[in-house]
Amino acid sequence: MSENSFTSRRLPAEWEEQSFVQLTFPHQNSDWKDDLELVIPVFIEIITQITRFENVLLVCQNKIETEKLLQESLINENKKQFERITFVKIDSNDTWARDHGAITVFQNGEQIHLDFTFNGWGNKFEASKDNLITQNLKKENYLKGKVNQVDFVLEGGSIESDGEGTILTTSECLLSKERNPNFSREEIETKVKKYFGAERILWLEHGALEGDDTDAHIDTLARLCPKNTICYVAPPIDKNDSHYESLQKMEEELKRLKTKNNKSYKLISLPFAPAAYHEEDNRRLPATYANFLIINEAVLVPTYENTELDNLALSQIKKAFPNREIIGVNCLPIIRQHGSLHCLTMQFPK
């Protein structure tokens, strides 16, 4: 492909109209094996809410069992919603569709699904099966349009797009030497701009959550929203919290960012999520309200069984999306594996 052909590309914003959302269902051979009873109801709730508004492409290891499970959960509620689910039998290591799913760009009016290399967030976890999911979806004709394999490690959770040529990311993730060790910062920036047709990249140098395996994915920290707005995780009230300094520095960075028209972004702070710990070894878990999913006419927001903070997060996100239904989904079980709602999903634009 010629270098000039990249300039006509555009990476749509998540709030643009969507065709469907992809999820990968947990199973007995995944890291969820000890927590299936806890997490499957969360997956069902996410799928239930999405199918109120659009279709779902559900990758599953056992198609018959998963169909039966969803049918029992949804058929009594709404048969039409169940019919919006497409079940695809593909094996997987794990369930984080945001990071093993294809990233869709538009080029000359055509959709191109970019299949980046997924190496388990910098070779932290086995991901060979997950890395093949997009190619398997292509073989079985579940993805319309071209699917281009890209010899570059990049996860969907590491980038945010406003649909107008701006990408927001973190240097800790994109410059990780376990992802693309042979490229400099300048070379990575050039490549990312080409892949997505971006005019500029806004880098955050600060911000991270304890227990996060992704090396500071942007979708755990700060999210681009319509009308030059950014929702972000505010520093904790407790200045002694280990996150305070990093998130305060991130907040200052966000205040200095400028739009393409050289204006400041409108910033909406999200409460620092309640501390949660893994009961086995007392490791802190990366709860974050920034990990919300924007779908047609709604926003699904992770909640963590803290009524005051959950409600505050929902009301703050409503400011960014006043014309969409804001729906809380209890994701406390999901963070047991160090991710949340947005990490489980990948939207495909219409």
C-alpha cells in the first residue's frame, strides 16, 4: 500500500453510529475458570444492555452451551434482543476483546479492519489463540470489508480517537519495550498516525492504576468525548494514596492539552474508584469509572458497589453524553482479572 493512501484514512470516534459490539465469552479453560459463577452474570448483563440498542458478535468456545445460556437469560425478557446476538465458535485464551479485536478505520468510504498483533500486553500472558480471533472471524465471513494484518503490537484500549484526526494515548503503554522494541518514540508516532490517518497524537506521560496489566491503557484513565470534552480519573481525595501524585500530574497534563483550534479541552472529572483488593494475596485491583462503553443511544458505565461514588460517576458521565441513556453495570467481579467493562468489548462502526 502506498504511503499516500494512508492520508485518506479516518479512525471514527466511539460515539459514532455502530453496527455491533464484539465480546469474547469466558470459559472453563480461560483465566476465569475459578470465577465463572461470578463473571458470567456480568457478561450476560452487558450483552442484555447492548442488545437493547444494537447487535452483538459473541465469540465463544462452546457455541451450543452459550446460546442456551443466553437464550434462557434473554428469551423471556425479549426475543428480539436474543436474535441480535451472533454466536461464533472460536477458541480463546481470555476475554479482553478491546485488545484482541480488530480496530476499524474508514478509507475512501470503505471499512478496513486492522488486525494488530496482540502479545498479551507485552508478553505478560499467553495470547496466541486471542491473536488469531480476528483472522478466524474473517475466514468465517463475520467481518464485512477488508481485514488487514498489521505487523505491529497495539491494543484497542491504548488509543482514543475523536474521529477528527486526534488520538490520545499514554507513553507508558505505546512505548513499552515489550511491545515494539525496535522502534523509537518518533517512529511509533509516525506509524500510529499512518495506520489511523491521524493528524496528531496527544501523549500523556503520567497516570497509572495499581494492578493494571496493560501498562496504563488510556481507556482506564482518560476518555475523549464529544465537543472537545475529556472524562478522566481525578486524583484520590486521600493525598497519601499511592495514586495521588501520578493522577495529579496527569490532571495537570490534561489541563495543558489543546484542541486542534488551540483551545483547552472541557474536562469532566470522574471519582477515583473505591479501593478493591484480591482476597487471595491482597493485591490492589484497578477499578476505574473511565472504562465505560459508548454504544448507540447509551453509555454503559462500570460500577463497583459503592453507591455514592457510583452515582457520582454516572452523573458526571451524563454531562458528557446528555442525550444518551447512562446505564450502570456492576463490574466488581470483572476487576478480579484486572480489567473492566470497556476492556471486554470492541465496537464496530456502521
